[in-house]
Amino acid sequence: MLNKQHYPFSLPDLEYPYNSLEPIISEMTMKLHHDKHLKAYIDKLNDILKDYPEFHGWTLEKILSNLYTFPENIRINVRNNAGGVLNHIIYFNIINPNKVGKEPINITKAIINKYSNMNRFLTEFKIKSNQMFGSGYVFLVINKNNELDLISTPNQNSVYELNLYPLFLIDLWEHAYYLDYNNRRDEYINNFIKIINMEKLEERYLKYFDY
Ligand SMILES: [Fe+2]
């Protein structure tokens, strides 16, 4: 799901029960992460944009692809909070435990083309995720040459700023894992790969190429 909302943004429902990712991610973490953290980014973004009607028709993708158009006094806050909203929407979408009925043939082929095999891809993803210092994300993206790439960004920065299309991401902020894993971030990363919904990934991949 890509979020086509514009101002005023509202909290999308989680499309599956809060406890459905247990034991990898607990119900408590999901509730806090979705209902409190994502909600806070939405509220802050609406508050920042309320006095700027010229941006009220803009989607999150458009905002993040055109940050330079925002007045300097709000630009960093727009970046942090619009990024915070869209990154989380992608995160909750890609760990959706529901089947969507699309065999992940095309994304699997693209991963094998780039990384030789799935294990090598996952190994590179885990290495990059473990290298993250502080809070941020590791994204699987489609780059300007229509190839896959792994990109890390600090804070809530979005890859839309870099003209890259996000296929999936891992949230490496402590709020994503600390209740369940404490300081064992490597264990969270190892478990996260088990809950990536490959069918959702295929859906996002096909949407990019508009098959
Ligand atoms: Fe988060």
C-alpha cells in the first residue's frame, strides 16, 4: 500500500491484529509503535503544515521528493515528520502477515540477478543493518538504473529525497525492538527477515514498474 493521503493526514489502521507477529514482535511493541509513535509523527506533520495551505494537496511522496520547496524554517521538521510517517507506513505494510496471493516471482528474480541468491542478499542486508550507528533505516530500493540496492539513512530520512523508490525497510530505532530484544539488535535483525512479506514486496515491485 502506498499512502496517497494528503493534509490533514490520519492514522491508517493496522491491517492485521497487533499480536500476529508474535513472538518476533510483541503485541505491546506493535501497539506502541503504531498507535503512539506513528500517530505522533502524523500529528506533528499536520501541526507543521497547518499554516501552509500551498502544500495541503501534496502526498507524502511528493513532500519528501521536493523538500527543497519548503521554507527553511520548517524544512527539517517536515523532513523528520513526513519521513517518520511514510517510513512507518512502509514498515507496517511489509511485515503484514496476510497473504496477498501474488507469487513473488519478479522480485525474487531481481534479487537473484543482483545478489546471485537469496542467502547472499539476506547476508548483505543483515551486515548493513548491523552497521547502522544510532537510529535509522536500511532500505531495499530500486535505483535510477532500475536495479535493486541496499541503502541506509539516518534518523527518519526517506530515500525519496535521493530519488530512490523504497521496496522495504527495517526500522532500526530502539522503539522498534527494545521491549522485545533489549540491546540485542542483531537478534531483532535476524528475526525481522523471517517476517518480511515477500508477496507484499512483489506487489510493491510490480507497482513501481506498473506491470
Ligand atoms: Fe519506528
